[in-house]
Amino acid sequence: MTNQINETVEDQVATTVLAEGVDEEPIESNRRLFTGRAYILIAALSALYAAFHMIALNGVSISEWTGIVIPFLPQFPMETWNFRIAHIAGALALGFLLFSAQTFRSDTAAPKETRLVSLLAILFLVPAVVAAATVIGFVQTINSGTLPEMGGLTTWAAFPGTEIFQTEVNWFGIPLLIATLGAIVTGWFERRERAHFAASDVVLALCGIVVAGYLIAIYGTAARNSVGTTFVPIGVAFAATAGAAMILELTRRVAGLALVIITAVFLVYTFTAHLLPGILAVQSAYTWQRFFGHVYSDAGILGPTTAVSSTYIILFIIFAAFLQASKVGDYFVNFAFATAGRARGGPAKVAIFASGLMGMINGTSAGNVVATGSLTIPLMKKVGYEKKTAGAIEAAASTGGQIMPPIMGAGAFIMAEITGIPYQDIAIAAIIPAVLYFVSIFFMVDFEAAKLGMRGMRDDELPKIKEMITRVYLFVPIIILIVALFMGYSVIRAGTLATMSAAVVSWFTPHRMGLRSIIKAFELAGVMSIQIIAVCACAGIIVGVISLTGVGARFSGLLLDLAATSQLLALFFAMCIAILLGMGMPTTAAYAVAASVVAPGLVQLGIPLLTAHFFVFYFAVLSAITPPVALASYAAAGISGANPMATSVTSFKFGLAAFIVPFMFFYNSSLLMDGTTLEILRAAGTAIVGVFLLSSGVQGWFLGNVAAWFLRVALIVAALLMIEGGLYSDIAGLGTAAAVFFIQRFLKPKPGIGIPVRGAD
């Protein structure tokens, strides 16, 4: 049967496989496709939004360059809170204009019955404009110099009964909420042609800017000191409520309902926690004004998640956009085909290699699946893999891209922001875990190919390795990034240098980047950034709930109680929480939430800070292939045509060895580069052998087919002994593996529970 499959493949694959278009961003089903002036407007706004970040992060002042002071032009470096507020506002405005509340059908004509809804949405422009005009008035009042000062800051006396309070409520807060909530609801029903703006989305874009304008103005006064207290201005609570509602709606549009539902659960918890028993209870109820006055601060939405998305993530999205413009992604995949395609089950090995390379510049597991899987999954099916297996291999490999240094799908930057550990230390510590992950997937894939008797791809089907080597200079931007980081440059400066080098390198390719291409790259970066910014802001709401209610600390106490019984049990419980919180969420959001709930408890157990956060991060990443909600597996199933749940179960099987790796950190910190060179090498070597044995036991292939179930169990036991990391356990593991080899090689047991007697039939 296998020979027939291989012959069929040889007939079907007659031309060289070349990756083309893996750099191109997939067009979401609800993204608007503008033409003409509308496209020019959106393209300009997207490019300006991305370029604004590049300029701001590098502290470039256009006024200093030109000697001309331009009114309303931001001065850099910007104040931190103002920069983050503007960062979110730009994503909200662009996101609502680009992504519809509804998916588009093949027939894009606007149904007549929604015209009344569009007219209703237009009416919501009135309160939005009223709120905007009020904010302009507030700014003029603050800048007039007529208000008293306190500690060098202008006071903003918005207490009940004052004129400012009444204005904030009647002319800013209420109109803003009416416009925001009204536009969100009408957006669910309003349908417009794909190339046209929806009235409700225009209203929401305006409301996002109004919220930012108010918060920047008010947070520039002494009122900022009252954030999180009962004295916070009522207008801040109104602005935060509208801002949170828009963040939730945009997250729904660009990332689905999973994160929105989880955030909604946390919001409900905030206002009902005083009614709950046990560790979930709080002493007194939180008022609406206090919570929403707290959530739009650096303890919530403007906290670690937005800090990272507004600096490192947006910078590396720009870097990725420049690489895409120069077609480096195509080269990465073709290089993977040229080097790994000849191995048995070739396309599956290519998927592992290519996904690791692409994962360095891709912020989501599902996005990595779409980028490389559209090419590798059909080829895996052609060489004999089942549909679900082909999808599962790509999902597992693409998920590993999120732990591949130096970029790690932006997760490393969030970890650095939360822990205070230098990014370089995190990237170095990630090397062995990333190797173990991909080695485990490689073994699982290789043993699957061996069991099925698969072949590799022929030379005439693959890109020429000599040609790939002549273009190896396309790795230069990645190399410059790594070298700059380890020479002590800041992440921002290193990322900027790498981005500039990508433009320079493109001049040695057919895809030279001139001014138009650079503008196009910035435009692409602006669009690409919307999803991750919305997700990070939404995760910030959850972080705000956790910081206000203290529920994370109470979970830490629960882990301490469990640890009194068994540390292993506490770690298992922490694993379950991290995976559960991460289901359905992109990696960055999954880790940010889990780090707030789980990691502090692990640190209190005495686990080193870096180890605790890597433990949480690893499982947050693996949630993408963990049933029942496995985003990467579902994306792969959409390409392979397999059942999504069957694909997710199979991808979980292929990644099973990786679920053991985080526990290895706990028992042997040398795997995170914490130890002498000899200790690190020994830990890495025994761990790789352990992963090999575990993969052998799961797949039933140990230097040949393992027919007897008890030998597979013995291999798994040997793997766990090797993984434990002690000298005696390593010796026991190697001895068990040797015994399995002897029994398999010389006694040759058949499937069943017994070992056949020599000479018997």
C-alpha cells in the first residue's frame, strides 16, 4: 500500500516545490477591502501609525530635525502613559475602520434592510461629536493657566456638585457612552459593502480618539494621582468604561470570542466577588467608578501587556513587515525544503524547520500555521500522512515557534517586562527548552514516517541547496538582531538596526525596497499590529481585575497549601490553570494572564523567578494544541480538511513529550542555562535522550517497531528516569532502555502480554 502511495506521489509531484507568498498576510473574512480614495486614506493612516511608533521609540523629534515647531505634533520621547494611550487609540480607530463586526459573504452587496440601521448609526455621531467638543473645551481650560496648581501640576477639581463634575457627566460621559454602546450594537446589524466604511465603525473610531484625548488631558493634571481611589474623576470612569467596551468589541472582531468571554467572567467577578465564598471573596464591593477609574492605568490596560505591545511587539511587527516586503519568509521555507526535504516524511520535517524560522517573526501560533501550513500540509498529505496527522504536525511545529529565541513570538518581551529580568538572559535561557521542543516533535514525526514506510522528496522536487546557500545573506537581518542584542544594545535599538538592514539586504534581491516599498511595509505593519494590540489591551483588563481584587495572591496561597502535600501536585495544578487560561487566546495574552495568576504562587513555593515564568509561559504556548480549544490545531484543520477535534487530539499527541519539559525545569535548572558548562551539557544531553525515549514509547518505534505494549511502557518509564536529571536515575533510565533493546532485538515479543519462548511457533 505504501509503495502505491509513493508511486502516486511521484506521478503527482513533477515539478520543483517552491514557496511563494508565505509572507503575505491572509485576508480575514471580516476585513474590509477598500479601493480608490478610501484605500489611500486607510493605507496612509496605517503607515503613519506604524511610523509614529518607530519615531517615538527611537526618540526622534521632527521639530529638532527641521527646526520648525509644528502645532499639535507630538514631542518625543513621549510621556509613558500618553504614549500607551495613543498606541491603543490608534489601534482602535484603525481596527474599527478595517474590521467589520460581520463576516463578508461572496456576494458583498449591502442588503437593503440594513440602510435604516446605517441611518441610526449616523445619529450616534451627534453624541460622539458633543463628547469630542467637550474634551477640546477641557484641554483649553487646562492650558489656560486659570486653574490652581498642586505640586507643579494643574488641579482638576471634578468633585460632585462642581461645574466640572456636571460637565463631565452631562456633556462628556453620558454622550460618550451613548455613542460607544449604540455604535457597538448597531454595528452587529449594520451591513455595508466590503469596500465601504460602515457608519457605526466611523463612530467607534471617533470615540476611541475622544477617549484618548480626554485621558491624555486629565492624566497630565494632578488628577492622575487619584487613579485607583474613590477620588478619581468621574470622567475617567466614563472614558475607561467606553474604552474597555471598545477594546472588547475589537478583540471580538480580530481574535474571536474566547478572550472576550474570559474577560467578561473576570469583570462579572469584580462586582460579585463580595458575594462569593472562600478564596474568591473580597471584603467589600467595588463601585463602578473605582474599578473603571483603576482599570485604565498602569495597573491594568496601560500596564505590562500594553507596555510590551507599544514597544517591543510593534517594533518587531515592523521588522516582520520589512522581511515580508523583501520576501525573506519565502526564502526561509525554501531553505527548509532544501535542507530537510530529503528526509523520510520530508514535508513534515520541513514543517518543523520552517515553522521554527517563521515563528521567530510571527506573533501567534495560528498565524504561523497559516503562513507555512498552506504549503507543507498538502505536501504531507501527498507523501502519505492522514489529513488529521498532516494538520497536527504543522500545528505542533508552528506552536513551537513561539518559544524559539531570539524573538519567541514576543512572549520574551512580556516576560522581561513582568519579571524585570534582562531580555538577553531570557533569550539565552530559552535555547535548550526550544531545542527540546523541536527535537521531541522531530522524533515523533520521524517515528511516524518510519512506521508508515514513507520516503523523502526527490532532488528534482526540491529547491537547489547551492542556490539557497548563495542567498544565505537573507539571514543577515536576523543575525544583526542577535549580535546587536548580545553586544549590549537595547532591544529597541537592535530591532531598529535589524529593520534597517532588511531594507538594505532587499537591494540584493529582485524585491528591492524603495520609498514606495518602505511605505507599503509600514502600512502592512500597521494592519498586522491591530490584532495583537487589541489582545494585549484586553488582557490588560484581566490584569487590572487581578491587581484590584488580589485574587492572584489568593491563588498563590492555594498553591502553597497544595505544596505542603506535594510540590508535584502544586505544579500539576499550576499547569492546568495556565492551560485553561490560555485556551482560545494568542500566546501573549495567555502568558500575561497566567503570569498574573499562577507565577506569583510558584515563586512563593521557592521556585526561581525565571523558572516559574518559563513554566507558565511554556504551558500558555502549549494551550494552542491542547483540546478542546486548540487554536493552532483548528487553523491547521481548516487547511487540511480534517476534523478539528481529531486534529487537536493528534497535535496534542505529537506535542506530548513537550508537556514534560517544563517539569524538567523544576527538577534541573541547568536546562535554563543556570549552572556550570558541564552541568548544562549533561542536563541537555540526558534530556534529549529522555525525550527520544518518550517519543519512542508513545509512537511504538525504538530502532524498529515496538510491538509489545509493556515495552512501550518500559520506554516511557526509562524516559521519565532520564528526564528527572539525577545521576542514578540517568543510569537506571539507560539500563531500562538497554533492556528494552535486548528484549526487542533478541526475544522479539509479539503484541500481547507475554514474551514468546524461543523455538515456539
